[in-house]
Amino acid sequence: MIESNKNAHRHVITGDIADPIQMNEESCSVIYGEASLTMHRDEKKLEILKDIYRVLKPGGRLGIHEISLTTNELPDGFGKQMTREAIRATKHPIWIMSVEDWLKCLIEAGFKIEQQFSRPVHLLEMERLIEDEGVDGAMRFMWNTMNNSVAAERIMEIKTFFCKYEKYLTGNCVVCRKPE
């Protein structure tokens, strides 16, 4: 499903990234994805990135923010164990790539990397909640969590997962461009 929101300065489209983008080639200036590609297997990630490349105008930018591994150098079986625990905690399919593999995937899709930076995964820490959502948003999140025991339990499972694997996970932000 695609939803459209227009104003004088921009045209925002919201849709399911897993579906082919229902837009003409070279019709977008900017596309931004927030933690949506990690929910797809690696080969699907590349397919999605190639479709994004198709609809971007030459010089168009893509920005992504994805949970990523800090390294490809993991002990045998560790990555599979961590993936199983991530799926159990989030109750959603999740395939986490390393920062290095994200950059390779973006380049393979045709993009030129302009900027990359990482931040610790502290998504459910109060300081980060306030930083990301503002005081009102953080308070609303806490209120909703306290009044929904199922949500509170799930959030604690996710937080436990993030804490357990903190040294192996990072928030990976990449801005890249389709060459002119």
C-alpha cells in the first residue's frame, strides 16, 4: 500500500519497501529508510536497493539507518545464535548485516557512499528515548508501555537482547548517492 502526502515543497510517499516501488524510473530526489531493510534476507536487501536506485534521479540520495553488526569476525555459530535470539525478542524476522557488508551491498546496487557513521544501540534507554523522541514522546512511550503488560514484556525482551549483544551491534547510518 502506498500513501501520499503532498505540499508545496515535497511529496512524501509511505509504502512497503518489500514491494516494487510503483514509481517511474528516475522520479525521486531523496529516499529514506528507517530500520526496514534488516527485516529482509540479504538477497532481498540487494533487490530492494536496486529498485530504489531505479527510481532515484541521477544525483538523488538514499539515507538508511539500520541495526548492524560491528564486525564480520564472529565466533562460529555466534551469528546464527544471535539471529535466533533477535527473532525471538522482536517477534519478527530479522537478518543483521555488518556495517562492512551494508557498504558492499549499497555499492553493488550502484550507489556512491557519501557518509557513514555508527552509534551505539541504546534505543530503549531513557536518555536515548528523550534524545530521539523528545520529552513528550518519551513520556508517551513510557505511559503506553506501563499500561500494556504485553508491550512491556516485549520491550524488556528486546532491551535484554540489545544489552546482551551491545558490543556486537551498532546503529549504522549511511547516506549515498546515485551517480549523475
